[in-house]
Amino acid sequence: MEIQWYIGLAAALFCIGIVGVLTRRNSIIIFMCIELMFNAVNLLLVAFSKMHAASAAVQSNPSVVSDAQIFVFFIMVVAAAEVSVGLAIIVMLYRNTHSVDVNFLNRLKN
Amino acid sequence: MSITEILFWGLSVLALCSAILMVAVKSPVHSILYLIVVFFAISGHYILLNAQFLAIVNIIVYAGAIMVLFLFVVMLMNLNAESEPKKNRLIQFAGLISGGCLFLVIIAAITKSSVATEMVQMGGGNAGLIKNLGMVLFTDYVIPFEISSVLFLSAMIGAVVIGKKESSTVTPKGD
């Protein structure tokens, strides 16, 4: 498989996530679109690491390929921590405003 | 067309269709279920790339833990009713246009680049196996691994502190 198809797939998933963030108003769905963008980037990182695994310069030092996948692993770790705090914030938002619509969060505007 | 390419295109179509449905569908529960389908498709891509550890971690962490957390929150708040108000069509159109513009820019950039036709190693390579990743993780990256445990602890404390009911504001003490 050529790398351009992976780049195209990851870019399409990322842009779908961006469209979701821009158009939806339910804060839970906005949060899920952010997770979708995380996953698009992770997929692209893994694809690039396997692209470098096929190149000749890496054959002498194979641990370079593992580094990218460790990086993806740490992105997943940070995303899991972020989700727990973010969902707690959404629960607090629902408790205060009885809605999860992000348009109610405009108190800093004035 | 080899079996790998057929699997790649099948998983890509599944991921893209589920992602579009996730954004487009009204009910939050259906949206979460479509996102789980996207995560399974991405795990299939990881397996095709022979990144077995990441495939398993993706299923366990994302589809197993994070999405169940989302489902719990949605069901806790009883949001399954289509509570989203009437949306402004202009804002929807503007979001669609801006996302499409970003996509076009990225696609136009990669078609000009020199790496676009480089091949990705699909099946072989043992860099993504648990043995190699574990060796790298516990030798070169042991300090970030330990720091991530501190991050988890602070995230847990933060979630508890934020999610706690604020009883002190209701009954002010002191006086």
C-alpha cells in the first residue's frame, strides 16, 4: 500500500472530526469528534513508522520504528486521562445548566 | 488486487462511513455506537500494519473503556431524547465548507510531495510486537512511563474534585 492512501484516509477522518466540532452543539458529540481526530493522527503516525521500516536507512537501527509506536501509546495514555477530566467537566456543566448545549457557555462573552 | 488491499479499502470505507454517520446522526447513543465502529476499523488498520500491540490497546482503551465512559455519561444524564435545538443552517454550511477546504489543502499538499508514492510495509516487521515494544518502553522510555502514572493520578483526583457535588456553596459554614 502506498503512503498517500493512508494520508488521505487520516486527513478525511480528521476533517470529519473538524466538521463535527464546528457544526454540532452537543458537547458530548464535540468531545467524541476530538477523539476521532486523535485516532486519525495515531493512524497516520503508525503508517509513517511502517513506511520508514521499509526504507533502507532504518534497517541498521530498527528501534526507530518502535519509537513511533511508543509515541502513539503515550498519546492514548494522555487521551484516556483527558477523557476522564473532560467528562467530569461535562457532568458539572449539565448539573449547573441542565443542558449540554455549548451555546450556554457564553458567560465570558460579556 | 491482493487480499491486503481489499481489506484496506473495506476498512477505510467502513471507517469513513461510520465517521460521517457519527457526525450526522441526531441521537448521542447512536453517535457513540458509530464511533465504536470507527475505532474497530482503525484497529483493523493497525493489524494490517502489523502493529498488534496498538491494535489491542486501541480496542481495550478506546472501544472498551473510553466509549463505555461516554455511554455511562449519556445514560446518566438521560440525553437519548433528541434534545438538540434547531440548528442554524448557515453555521452548518460554513463548518462543512471550512472542513472541506482543509481537506482539499491537505490532499493538494500530499499530491505534490515526494513521499506520496513510498510503500508502507504491510505485513512484515516485528517492531509492533509486544516483545519489542515492551523492551523499548521499559528501557528507553521508562521515565515517561512513570510520569504517565502521575498524570493518571492527577486526572483521577481532578475528575473526582470536579465531579463532586459542591455542598459547601449550599450551606455556607462559618458565619
